Amino acid sequence: MFTKSQMTTKIGAVTRSATTLRDNVQAIVLSASGYAFGNGDTQYFTKLRAGIVGVNVTKLDKFIEASFPVKFDKGSETYKINRTAMKELRIERGVATDPKDITDAEAAEYVSDVTASLPAWYSHSDDEAGKGGKPVNPAKVISDAADRVTKAQEKGKLAENGWTLAELEVAQSKVLAAIAALQGKAGGDADTVVDDRNEEAPQVAYGAQYEAPAVMQFAAE
């Protein structure tokens, strides 16, 4: 993530550069998202929008609003935090909901994640299926959620984030039910990638056929 001084330098470079304009805009947007995530500072989104020329700002606005919990306010011509969505994002990532308690490392990790997952701003389409232009991958969503729950537990923030063991067990049972349904549809097809080793087991809750994954075994807090 760029420092504040680097952000100012980069924004200046964007206004002068024609050959690397789109890439510079992308890099600035991604780093600006880290400041918004880490301490609620949206000034770099606003400064970028006000300073650039030769860019479709409507398309840029749509990309930013679709990818991050911020929104451009036409009245003040500034970007503002969507507080509800930002709180949900921080909880989802297993970090503090109060910006003053979020570390620089956590903000940088967020920037790294969105850098890896988001497409270029200029390729964004309103018709794209998933957040940031990628179709939602349920397996990745479940895996990422499990990682975040584990991190929250390790930091002793499971209860603080409003997650209870009972809720997680209910969520797990739904996942197992979905897997069982897929196994039933597979019908023994040799070409399927679904693991049907337990397809004869009718139950989907905890039992002999389904043991609770290690990441879902929590100590009471």
C-alpha cells in the first residue's frame, strides 16, 4: 500500500502521464481502498477523480462503487464511506470494526487481496455476475469465510464480531446439505468432480458420516 506521500506523487503522475494512465489509475484506486478500509479515509478516491483527465469518470465511479463500500456523492463531489457495508466487510475479514484498531498490516493485506481478485477498472461491466466483475465461486467464498473465522478466533474476537458457535453450526449444516444434494445429482457419473464417497449417507447433520471440520470446532468464548 502506498504511503500518503506516495499517493500524492502517484496522483500527480496520473494527471501528466498518457501512456500509463489506466495502470496508474488502477494502482491508485486499489491503494485508496486500503485507506478507506483501514481508517475510513476516502480522500484519495476524491482527489483522483478530481485530478484526472482523459478518463471516463462515470465508468470509474461504477467500478469503485461496485468493488468497495464507498459511494460518490454528487452534491459534495466527494466519495463517502457506506458505513453499514464497511462494517460488514471488516467483520467478514475478521478485523476490528473501529478504524483506530485496524493495523496497517491488515489494511495492506486487504489491498493485496483486492489486487489479486479485481479486474481492471476499465474492463468493468454493469452486467458482470460477481462483485468486482467475477462470478461468485461458492467454494472460494466458504473457504475464505472459514479462514476469517479462524483468524477471528485466534485473535479472541469471535464473540466481539457477533459470531456464535450455534450460528456457525447452522451454516455448516447448510453447506453439508448442499454437498449431499450435489452428491445425489451426481448419480455415480465417473466424469463428475463431486466426491461421492458418502453418497449413501442420508443425514447431513453431525454424525458418523460427517465430522465437523477442524476449523469449525470452537472453544466457548
